[in-house]
Amino acid sequence: MATVKVTPAMVEAALRGVDWQQQDATTDAAIARQVAADPDAAPLLSDAESTAARVRWVRKQTGLSQGEFAERYRIPVSTLRDWEQARREPDAAALAYLTVIEREPEAVSRAFAA
């Protein structure tokens, strides 16, 4: 796989080339039509599905199974399963906790070990 270096100048040029008024005027329905018309586009996710994907991603970044993650970070495994399968959404405090786990997993482990 080839590596592509993106410079700040390239980013600035790309941003200057965007018609921001057109972007702001694009409705959710128009976006949904564009996604449906593109066979290579990933399907749009609901808020619950996006949150579930984020919870799964945070756990997978730790390399732990659901059971191991739940035990290490003291989250009931049934709750974690419900979050990952979009049956329930984590509240604001749980989302904040997941952010800390995502950014500083060893610090959380150390805090529980103390």
C-alpha cells in the first residue's frame, strides 16, 4: 500500500475548493439520496448505531473481549453488550468514562488497582 503525505498546504487548498454555502444548504434527505445512489457508500447510521459503533471501537482498541473489558473497567457485561448492539445508549457520564478509557486506558486500570 502506498503512503500519501498530506501537507497543510494541500489541506488548505482542498478547503478553499469547497462550496460551503452549497454544503450548508444540503438537506438530510438530499444526503440520504446521494448515499443511496452510490453503491460504494457506507449506509447512514442512526445516532444509536453510531454510538454503538463507537463503544465497540473503544473496546476493540483495548484488545479486550466484552467480558474482559467489562471486568477491567467495571461495567456490567450486559450493559456493555446492550451499548454495543444499540439496544441502549450510554448516558453522558458513561460516554465521558468511555472517552477516558479510549484516551488513557492504563490510567483507568491504575486507578482501580490503587
